[in-house]
Amino acid sequence: MTRLITMLALVFVASVASATPLKLPYLPNPEENYELGLLKLALSYSEEPYQFSFAAEEQNDESRIAEIERGGLDLFWAATNQDLERRLLPVRIPLYKGLLGHRLLVIRQQDAARFAPIRTLDELARLKAGQGRFWTDTRILREAGLNVVTAVKTASLYPMLDGGRFDYYPRGAGEALRELDEQRGFPLMVEPHLLLIYKMPLYFFVSQHNAQLAQRIEQGLEQAIADGSFDRYFYAHPAIKAVLQGSNMKQRTAIYLDNPDLPASTPLQRAELWFDYTREVTE
């Protein structure tokens, strides 16, 4: 028995030693992270084992990009844009099926009547939106003709909305529902009738010098799409289920915006990669 235990221990140590290390961004709760779970699903189709480690502290996107370029991180995930795809190598499969481009509007409770009759982009343009100064979303809204007030610090935006600096705060559907619950000190609400939609896929990105890793992730995601496990993971994840059940998208008036920073290589022609709020149902 002792000999068997020793042999099993040696096999375990050998398998760990042979695993390819992957350094990922800081994650406070890795076991709950949607992107990490999807990465593990993709790499499960590879014959090569991987061992994950994580950065010790939170970083902004620019710091993460620089870390990948110098080899301090192996990959991260972000909403794509032309500059990012010039600097890093994208795996062009939208991790959230484009759901992040479905935006709900957080407004002051006393302004609900002002928003109730709005049905068009021109009508919405009479009011002011709030966004982060350097966000991709800010350019999308401005290019569409919307009036946008910006802040450098994300934490400033909810107090600014409450204080009347702007009239609505477009957030990803999951962000709006979660953050509203966190901002209970402000008399705010999710506007119940409108939905902004634009293409803003979130991808895995790796170094330009790590094409092999990009290929393995892409092949794994493609296999997961083909056998249905991608969609099963997507619809079963608690964060996605909460968004689809709490956002009431089908009953909303959609206002579509173009994304001027969307790279030409975005796989828009592949309908199976994209969430469609008019026909999707929770499972």
C-alpha cells in the first residue's frame, strides 16, 4: 500500500511538473470567474495540461497589456478595439456572445417620467449620458450623436448621476443590475423601457509571440461551440442567468449604435457567435 501511494504521488508530481504554466490577471474569486471557466473549457480540448497562476494585485487594462507585451502575463480578456488588436493577438470568438454590448440605462428615480416616452436615438440625444473618459463606449456614444459627460474615476460616476451632472449612465446589463444593488445610498433605478445595443465583443488576448496558445484556445472554443458545450456553459453560468432573468430585454425598445472602433476582422457574419435578445431564452 505504501508503495502504491508513493507511485501515485510521483505521478501527480510529474503531471504538475509537465503542465504548461499560464500567468493570468489578478482574480479575487477565480472559482466564480466566467472568463476563467470558459478558458478552462477551451483548453480541456487540448492534450497538453495547463497550470494557472494569478497576478498578485489588480491592474488596469493598459498595465495588463504592457505585462503581456513584456511576458509578465500570458493572456487577459478585454473588449476589443483596433489599437488592442494591433498590439496583441486576439482570439476572435466573443466570450459573452456580444452580451456586453447590450446596455441598460441607470437613471434617477424621479426622472422615470422623462424617459418613458423616449423611443429613438434623436430623443435620447436631448439628455446627457455619463461614462468613463477613456472607455471605448464613450467614443461609440459620441459618434452616435449622444451628449456624454465623462469622469476619469469610475467611482465618481454614480455620485455624479445622483447629483445631476448627467441624466443616465449606460451599463452592461449585468453591471447595471449588480451595481444598482451596491449603490443603495442613491435613489437610482434601471430605466425599464430602453436598451442600447452595439457590437463590442470581449476576447481573449495573448502576446503576438504566442500564436500557439492563441491557436489552442481558438480550437478549443470552436470545438465547444460545435458540440454545444459553449452555449451550455454560457446559459448555465449564474452571472448570465441573473442578467437574462433580470433585464427583461425582450420587452424593451432597442436603439442600435455603430461601433467606429470595431476591427474589420470581427466575425459579424457568424450568427452562432452572437447573442440575439429577440429570440434567446433562458434555459
